[in-house]
Amino acid sequence: MMAHHRLSALALLTGLCWVSTVGAEESPFLAALSCRPIEGPGRVVCELTARATEGKLVWSDAIVVRAPAFAKPLRSRFVAQLGTAAAPGGAWAKLALVASEAGAGKLELLARGVICREGPAGEWCEPVRAPVSVDIRVAQPNSSLP
């Protein structure tokens, strides 16, 4: 009986160690975020792309986790469009921020999705997520006028 408990404990420990070594590059869901730098206060436009590395992405959105004080997002949550020319087989969305002054900071989002796959018992779906961030830069406006 004692040997059975030791074997069970060893199997549990091995399983826990395996789960903890799964890296982000092994995720079935990848997301990327980019923002164009601007000169002076105004609108900062960012683009989010997301895709499934396994299965099919059937839904995606993103929420703003953190934004710099000088660049406020117009929305805190936005739904990504699936299968656009910008992201065939994935999802794509634009996010706008209003920069009130020059500055530099980090924008952090949590991209979320639902991925469906075929299995022995039929199709099954699971929720997925990926944190993404990008540096935002708003330069001082050019003070020299022509």
C-alpha cells in the first residue's frame, strides 16, 4: 500500500513539473500588438493581430489592462474581426488612444479567444488568452513653423 502512495505522489509531482515547464511559444494562441508613433498630441492608432497555432480561432477580443496616463484608450474592450485580409485565418483589430501630451509608456492588453479543434469525440473548444504589450511614443511637436 505504501508503494502505491509513493508511486501516486511521484506521478503527481511529475505531472506538476511538466505543466510548469510549458512555455509561451507552445501556446495554441498567439497575439501581437503594434502602435505607430506620432508627433504631438493626437490620435495613436494600434493594431492587434491574433491567431491559433492549433485548431481554428472562432472568436477573439482584447481588453486594456494598462495604458499610460498621457494616452487614454477610447475603449477598454474591443472585439477583433475574424478572417480579414490583414489577418487571414486569424483575427485583427484597431485600437485608438488619445494622446494629450508628449510621453513614452507601455500599453498592455489581454488578448482572448476561443479555439476549436477536432478530437476523437468530435469538435471541442477552449478559451485561450495571451498578454501583449507595446511601447507608445508621442514626440514633442515640431516647434519650427515654415
